[in-house]
Amino acid sequence: MSQTVIDLIEADHRDVEMIFEKLKRQPENRPALVAELAAKFVAHARAEETKVYPELAKAKPSERGEVHHGVEEHHEAEELLAKLMDADPDKPEFMRTLEQLIKAVGHHVEEEETEILPAMAKAIPADKLVKLGRVFSQAKADELATPPKPVGRTKQELVDQAKEKGITGFSSMTKDELIDALSD
Ligand SMILES: [Fe+2]
Ligand SMILES: [Fe+2]
């Protein structure tokens, strides 16, 4: 039996959880592990956003809100990932940021595995889920083959989003303050 997109997504989640464990236990390998995590996380998230989530939104329009929420959670995790990449692996800030990232990703993975993936299993026929698995893998491979872009939103993107959400006082906020205000 060929693997469905759901099997592949769940396998990626277990892989990321393993990288988190290694990040905690192997301080000497942290720079390489953070780079591996960032590349895999971003490729997985973009492939979900461009190839997988839209198929669910099409098959079951009532899941649109859930899908939109999933994309926001990817962005939040990517801000933390960017912070982790900047942090000195030997300083306490690294572990603090890692714990925040593990919590954010854990929350998203749980929602995906209890809401989004089961909804897909119900709404999309099995043979299509297998085909979608191939599309998902190809999108990830394409993303991994392109040179890495900076992870996280730019200050201008954050300001634009703050304006859109009607957040006041954004013009005097730092990047971290904008990220906090947007995640409230
Ligand atoms: Fe995922
Ligand atoms: Fe996701």
C-alpha cells in the first residue's frame, strides 16, 4: 500500500520531534541540528500550505478557518526558529527559545493530527490522498533544493499585518513587540 499524504506528514512530525530531542541532548551538535530543523520545517510547512491545506479547504469549505489558523501557527513557529538561529547555543537564551519552539510546534502538530488530518481522511478519497502524497513530497524536495531564504517575517511585513489587524501603536514597536502583539 502506497503512503498517503497523511502518513508522510505524520512521519515528518516524528522526525522533527527527534531533532528536538537531539537539540536537548547533544549541545555540541546544536548549530548543525538547528540548520537541519529550519530547512525541514520550512519545506514541510510550505508544502502543506501550497499543496495540502488548499485541497482540504476545497473538499470541505467548513475547514477553511482551521487551515488559516494552521498557516498562522507555521508563521509563529518560524519567528521562534529565526530567534533560535540567532541565539548562542551556549547561552540560556538558546534553551529558553528552544522550549518555546517545542511548545509552539507541539501545539500545532497536535491540532494538525487531531483536526486537519482526520478531516482530510474523511473528505478526500484514499487514492487521492496517495497522489497528494507524491505532490507533497515533490513540493518539499523543490523547496529544499532552492537556496534558503531568511526564516520569519520582515519588520515591514509585521507592520503591514499589524495595520491590517487594527493594532494601534505599531509605528513605535520593535520587531519582538510586533510579533507579540500579532500573536495575542
Ligand atoms: Fe505538519
Ligand atoms: Fe502544519
